[in-house]
Amino acid sequence: MIGGNDNPALWLGLIGTPLMIAMGQVLFKLSSRTTGDFGVAGIVALLLNPLMIAALAVYGVGTLVWIFVLKSVPLTIAYSFMALTFCFVPLLASVFLGEALTLRTAIGAVLLIGGMIVINS
């Protein structure tokens, strides 16, 4: 285990934070569909958009969880888990936005996970 730590909450944070960041990205994309022109009125409308508020809340919770993860794991090890966002975003974008999953994306995800294994072994 990482640093000899087999705490399930730690693992939940290491995997859950990138998942929350990916969820936030999908919510940002959904928010962008209703965004008006760049200006005061457009920014105010965006800030009042429930999807945007949810995205910021998910990012905020993810950040708080990440800070507690970093208490127990060196940043150089923990940060490799953020690569999981590049695996989670395409999956969530496929499910919630109808975006296509490609062979290149799958190969990239496998390479990222392989890199994580090397970094953390």
C-alpha cells in the first residue's frame, strides 16, 4: 500500500478526488450550454446557473478531501492519482454528454494507469 497505509478512507480519497474533478468538468460542460455572451450579464447568469453552482461545490468538496489525503501521502505519489481524471472524464462524458469513446482514449487510459503503477510501486 501507499506508504504502508491500507486505510480505506485514504484510497477513497485518492480515487474519489479525481472522480469528483471529472464530475465537475462534466457539470462545467453542461453549464456552458446555457452560457450567454462574455460580459457582466453573462457572467452573472453563469454564476446563478444551478449546474455551475453544483460544479463549483463538487470541486470544493474534492479539494477538501484532497487536502486530507495529502496529510498521509507524499505529493509526488498522490498527484499521480490525478491522472485518473483523464480516464474518468471520457467515461462520464460518454454517459452524460453522449461523447464517443475511442480506441485512442482507451489506449491512453491503459498507459496512464500503467504509469501510475510504475510510479507507485
